[in-house]
Amino acid sequence: MKALATWSGALAGVLMMLIGGLLPSALLIPSAPMQLMDLPATWQVPALLLCALVSGPRAGMIAAVAYLSLGLLDLPVFHSGGGLTYVLEPGFGYLAGFIPAAWLTGRLSQQQGMGDLTAQAAAAVAGLVTLQFCGLVNLCLGALLGRWEQALPELVVGYGIGPLPAQLALCAATAVVAVILRWCLVVRE
């Protein structure tokens, strides 16, 4: 039964990441006429973190590997397309970081006492930090090897620091959804 839950959680995670890549994130601003402010992020990372928070590290990692495999097999699921040549793009380190981020987030969420909102948000932020670290390592290695046309600080701002506040806000939203889903699915600590 646990294997079925893992695989169904992984499948749900892949589907959420695929759909999340199509949906831009936005913030509803309460004002006289309600306004939407676009955020510089998509729902791919929150979808991965949600999968790991609800279904655990195995399902999260399976979903991450499946998503990366789809993209590397020429399906245009990544931001700038797909294919094996995407490995040479500056942003690939962030995508590769999906795997350790999913594992860490899922592992933390399954620890004793991690069922409340604050703990789920902390697990999601830990996964995001892991993903950011992997992306930064890739950017630094590429800069050392002269792989990138842009300067390293410009790449770090564009790929890491720029989307980070929006991703942190989405981590909070992901934690809220995870707590609700864990309660509905009766995930016990």
C-alpha cells in the first residue's frame, strides 16, 4: 500500500510541476480595485515542494527525476524549452537541485512534530535553500570554466536573488496547502 501511495504521490507531483510551469504566479493586492501583481516565479518549485511535503521524500524525488527526464527528452517543460543541451544552460543547476530539495523537504516533513504550519513552512524553505544552493554552485562552476556569456553577479541576480522573495512567499502558500492536504489525507506523524 505504501508503494501505491509513493507512486501516486509522485505522479501527482509531476502533473503539478507540468501544470505549474504553465501558470505564472501572482499576488492579489487588496486595494480599492483589486489588483494582481505578477511574481517573477512559476508554480513548479512550489508544486515539487508540495509533493514532497505531502507524499514524502521518495515521491518527491521520483517526481523530480521524472520531470527532469521529460525535459531532457526534448519535451519543452523547462523555462526555455528542453533537450539534452539544456544541461549547458545557466539555470540547469536549479533544476538539478529539484532532486536534493525534494528529498530534504520530504524527509523533514516526515519527522516527529512537523505537522504544523510553521514546521511545514520551514521544511519548504529548507528545500528552497537547497535548490538555490545547487543553482549557485552550477553558476559559480560555469563562471570558473568560462561557460556563461553573462557576468556571474548578473546571473546570480537573474536566476537566484531575483525570484527568491516570490519563491519564499510561495513556500508559505505551499505550507498552508500542505497542512490542509495532510489533514484531509490523514497523514499522521
